[in-house]
Amino acid sequence: MRRISYDKLMNFIRGNPVYEVREDANTVEVLFHAPSEEEAAGTEDLTDEESRPVIRIVFAKVGDELIPREAWIERGSAVQRMSIDELDTWLEFIDMYS
């Protein structure tokens, strides 16, 4: 499980409209509003919000580091848990390029 600097993550997602951040003293929740499959494929211009998946990642805040605790994908009322290990590549990318 990879940790990430709070500042690096915030610099990466700041100003990007597909990300939303909710935080309190001990946790940071990042929501990624992914395009629908049709939008990603370029076959549909407008989409129903229900068909757009949202990836939620909850981090524990420890000092200036964030430790991923849980993650899941929501599509409408369906929820699918993700393994924290699936986030390592994304966090490595952020760490390298932020």
C-alpha cells in the first residue's frame, strides 16, 4: 500500500473538474467522476448522470501523508469495492508528476 503526500495529491487534483475533495481533520475523501463508457469512446455527447461511475477513495490523514483506507466504484445504486492495491499505480503516477 502506497502513501502519498497531502500536498502532492492536492496539487494534482486542484482545478480539475472531474475530482471532488471532502476532508476533515483525520480523513480526506476523493471522488473521481469518471466519464461513461460512451463518453470515453466518443460515441455519445451527453450522458445521464446515472450512467457515470464515481470512484470514491478514503484516505487517513497522518501528518502530511495520506494513507488509502478504502475505495469503491458507484454507478447509480450499484457499489463495487476496490482493493487498495489497485490504487498504487495511480498514486505512483501522482508522486512522480506532481
